[in-house]
Amino acid sequence: MSEQVPVLQARGLVKRYGKVTAIDGADFDLLPGEILAVVGDNGAGKSSLIKALSGAVVPDDGEIMVDGEPVRFSGPLDARRHGIETVYQDLALAPAQDIATNVFLGRERRRSGPLGSVFRLLDAKGMRAEAARILGELDIKIKSMTQAVETLSGGQRQGIAVARAAAFGSRVVIMDEPTAALGVAESAKVLDLIQRIRDRGLPVVLISHNMPHVFEIADRVHVHRLGRRVGVVSPRERTMNEVVGLITGALTLSDDGELVEVYR
């Protein structure tokens, strides 16, 4: 059986801000069709790593690869062109606009013929129909595509942002703390949505501090500490306490994959 080529990969990424090193030779591997959780303490460099992978930050050194081919992102649009979509904590939604408008935000479709090319009129009916189809495929229940986003619950808003990413992300969807501001019931719906995206064949990177959520849906867990990857473990083979030990530095992984206690 041949080894899988990572969909998204990084080797030796470095990013400095003056005297502060946010990414310190970090590696990263996302395999096809998996949910990869990225965990680490505050200040571990998770956000900087994800920003580099999504084009929001240009690394000072190192290499990023998509499907095994080296790429260089000068901005988020470059990452999008390679099929990488990111859902940040602020969701980047327009609250006063309707659902269909938010799904196509920045990618609006114009009507065919002179009405679109000359008068630049938008295809509102077509976008509403396509938005309804996308949300229906992901089992996101919304009454009307003309409903303003500001009238939705927190979980529904998260669902709209995730649906937009899933609609336009052809290779990877990255989610930054998608359940951070949600209650138990809405968090469960978002976790189910993430699994549905994975089941459609689209790999997901999940950045989260919520260890029970990570262990519920992640296929693998990337542990980040002091600006670099310190290990990748399976939630089926390791406990939450062991992962926390890697996060805090109380434990380390040996070359043969065994956990070793660090004596201070």
C-alpha cells in the first residue's frame, strides 16, 4: 500500500516578528479525507501556523506544498485559488445581508447576457437557489435564503460560514475554534457539520482548545508547542491527559513514538 500524499503540507516554516519567533521550524501534514485537530497552549504559534497555511501570513523561511507541489501564497486569495478556505472566529459575515448574499460574499454571480456584462446586475435568484442547495446538502436547516444573518442563532451563523467554505474549498477547509462561543446543543450541530464535510471527501483542519470535541471527531491530533510541531497522535491510541502533557511539555514523544516523561 503506497503512502498517502498530504493534501496540505509544510516543512520548516519560520515566521519572526522582530525578536519574537512565532513559527520556529514548524512542520505540518494534512492527509486526504481526514479531520486533523491542531491543539496547543495560548502563544504556542497555532494561529501563526494556520495564517501561513491560509495565505494570511507570508513565512520568512520554509516550504508549503499542496498535493505535493510547492506553492507560495502572497495572500489569502492565492490560498483560495488552490482550494483552501478558512473560517475564522469572527466568521466574516455581513449581518444585515441575507443568507444567499453571505454564501456568495466576494464571489457574487452576475446575470447572463448584457444584464450581467453591461449593467452588472447580480443573479440573485440563481444565488438563492444555489445557496439553498449547498445548505441542503449539509443538512443546515434555514427557513429562507432571504433571511438576514443577524436574525440567526450563533450555531446557524457558524453553519453559514462553514457552508460557504465547503462550497468553494476544493481541497481543504480550515476552521478556527468553530464551537468557542456556542452552547452544548449548537456545538454538537457544528461538530456534526464538520464530520459531514469530511465524509464528502474534503479534509478539515480544526483548531480547538476543547479537548472533548477534539477527541470526539478528530482522526489525528497535531500538537503544537513553542512554535513547532511536537507530535501527531491518534485520539484512539492516546488519552486527553497524555495530549495535555504534550501541550504543556510534561511529556515528549520519542523517535519511536513512545511517550516519555520530562523531568524538570
